[in-house]
Amino acid sequence: MQTIKTILPLKQKIAALKQSGKSIGFVPTMGALHQGHLELMRQAKAENDILVVSIFVNPIQFNNPADLEKYPRTLDQDKQLLQSVNCDLLFAPDVKEMYPTPDKTVYHFGKLATVMEGAFRPGHFNGVAVVVKKLFEIVSPDKAYFGEKDFQQLAIIQLLVKQQKLSVTIIPCPTIREADGLAMSSRNMRLTPEERAIAPEIHKILQKTVSLRNVLSPNEMEQYAKKAFNKIQAFDLEYVSVADDTELQPIEHWNDVRGARIFVALQLGNVRLIDNVRIF
């Protein structure tokens, strides 16, 4: 595995690979890698000739400076994990390399960016879009892989690709979970042992709620889940949303949509966790 820290040598390397007919699979990350990331990489490696991974903690997508400061940085350990999935190229730039001058680009994603994470983390998705577009321009991937745990982010990136007419195929990948159901996340390593023991209740509540789909309306399902989350003192609930799976807007009646998911965000101690489960 080759590690490259600056843009120009990486672009030159990838241009040479593409000229020789190699296909490029790309997994952008912020590091603190876990098995969820590695599954994305295994799929990318299986479906492409070359696997490129980026590790860059993107400061402009954090609306909370304390969250940015606490975000785990484990580059040496990450490199070992990347070697275990036969990563070909690691792009690990610093902030000055990615943003030599402030990037003031503003994207407009309509109502998709106003709900859930968009409502609770102002500016977050614009920061995601800025860095993802930059990375796509640098890496020129044929396919890029994103997990469904960050389902709203995935939808934003799909819309970005469409709006900007980018020549990359976005591949959604299922959420990878621990044996007890907790969605894998870099943030999980910041949970205390006590919090880690409580965290699997998130997925259990979502699953139980979804199992009641035939007897609850979308609004009743939301209310049921909210009550269940609020019963657990350690959870500080931000939102529960039952939404369609395209524009992520609230649903009034099941027959209004072709696909639906239930989404949750909450604070557990000092750690903010999100999850979602498909309803149909």
C-alpha cells in the first residue's frame, strides 16, 4: 500500500493507472476505521482493479467544534487495517492541502437538507458536499462506496452527483452491525463501558417499532419509538422520523410512498449516535 499526502502526486498516479485500463474504487473516510469501513473496502476491492481510500477529518462538516476536537484519530492503526483489505492507495492529506484557501462553495439540496441531520447540524451537509466533490475531483473514481448508516448523507451525495453531473457511480452498502445490533461507528470507541452496554437498545427499539408497521400509522410509529427512547434515562433524544426513502420527508400514510425508513439521533453521554432501519 502506498500512502500519498498531497494532491498532485495522487492525481498523477491515478491518471497513469486509468491510462493502463485500471478501474478505481474509492472509499472516503475520516479514519478511526472499523469493520463497517472494511466491508465497504472489500466490496470496492472486489468490484474494481484499484482500491483508493482517503482518511481526512473534514473540519468544515463539524458544526460543533468540541465534536471535531474529540473525533478519534488513529492513523497508524488505520494503516494496518487498510493493509488487511489490500488497499492500494491511501490518500491522507492535511487541512492545508485540502483547503489552501477557505472554500465558500454553497450547495442547494432543497428539502432533503432541511430535515433530521440538516435541521440539527446546520452547515453539515454543505461541508460534506464540498469535501466529497473535492475528493471525487482528485481521485476520479469509477465507483465510490458509502454506508447506509449515514442514509441522509448518502442521499445528499447521490443528489450532488446528479446536480454536478459527476462521472462516478455511487454504491450504497448495508449498515454493518456489532453482534448485539449496535451500528458500527467510529464514535462508538468514545462510549464508556456502561454506555456501550446501553447502546444496543437503539437498534432493538427500532426493530420492535418496525415490527408494528401493520398496526401503527407512520405518526403512531414515531410516537411509539419516541416513548421507548425517552424511557431510557441515559438517552437524550434529538429526533425520531418515519420518512420516505428518497427525499426523507415525513409520511402521513403508508400508501403514499414506495419505500420508508425510521431514523433516530440521540446523545448517549458525550457521544451523538444515529441509526436507521428500513420499514419496507
